[in-house]
Amino acid sequence: MTETVLKIDYNELPVTDMDAAKAFYAKAFDWTFTDYGPTYAAFQNAGIDGGLRLEDKPFPTGALILLRAENIIAAEGRVEAAGGSITLREDYPGGRRFLFTDPSGNQLGIYSEHGKYG
């Protein structure tokens, strides 16, 4: 199966203080959260699904935009054929994803709920 269109589906915000970030977004925008351990909290009520990802220091590229793929291998091929560079492949609870940079150095990711790399 190949992808016809990949669309933005998820957004991750790096944070250095999970409790403070959750309190801020809840108070400012009425977001609610589902915790997935101490380093990740998915958010709801934001218009697009996403999560807060705990980092040791501010993340240099800011938010991580994620696209969803049914066939992640086909998506990798499309990214590389278009001139992108894959920087990380990883499994996560419920699927796998890869991060890549575009020709301008912007970092994005593509995830799939199908399969694992490892």
C-alpha cells in the first residue's frame, strides 16, 4: 500500500516543566490531559490532538508537527525522494515514527499505529 496524501494529524510541544506546562495550557485554553507516564501528556480540546513532551532543556526547533501514515515505509521513501533527511526512527507505545528534516532544516515527524521498527 502506498500513501496518496499525508496530512498533519498531531502536534507535540516540548516542555521543561510538565506540571507548569499542564497548568498553563489548562488555565489559558481549557485543555485537558491524559498522562502517559511522567514524561508525556496527551492534550485534548486544542483543535488538533497533540501532547506535551518533557525535555531536559528547551527544544531548539519548538513544536513537532506529526503526520499520520498507514504505510510508514512508503512515507519514508517519499520523504527521502523529495530531499528530506531521516534523523530518527523509533518505536513508541502503540506504534512507530520517524523524524526528518526538510531541505530548510525544519524538523517534522511521521507516525504509524502499524508495526514496530525493533
